[in-house]
Amino acid sequence: MSKARIVEVVANAVSPEAAAPLASMKKDEAAAAEIRFSESRWIPEVLTNREAATGHSYEIEDEDANEVGAEEDTNEV
């Protein structure tokens, strides 16, 4: 991950103030930023800007109702 991306992630996950010092660090030092957001419950932007999916509801037919209908059909024949 590039240093710029590390700074961006820390700014989003923790705060811009926490990310500011990372911009002037070497990449190895900036990589230590993982500690700053490891407990922040951060997830990538691609996962946060999506709408919740709507699920479909399926009704379960009552088995007894089907059996009654089946008996009626056989009685008519």
C-alpha cells in the first residue's frame, strides 16, 4: 500500500489529525499506522457507500391446506 493510501485510510478511520504526522514519515514508519486504526472497525469506502440490499419474502404454504385440496380433487373424479 502506498504511503498516500496509508495516510488517507488513517484520516478516514481515525481522524485527519492522526493522519497528518504520517505524511512526513518514511513509508516504513507510516506502515506502523496500522496500529492507529486496528481497533477502529474501519472498512474500505467501497463497502460503506452501498445501499442495503432488499430481500424477498417467500411464503411457506401450509402442508395441511394442500392435502385438503388434494383430497377434494380426488373425491370429484
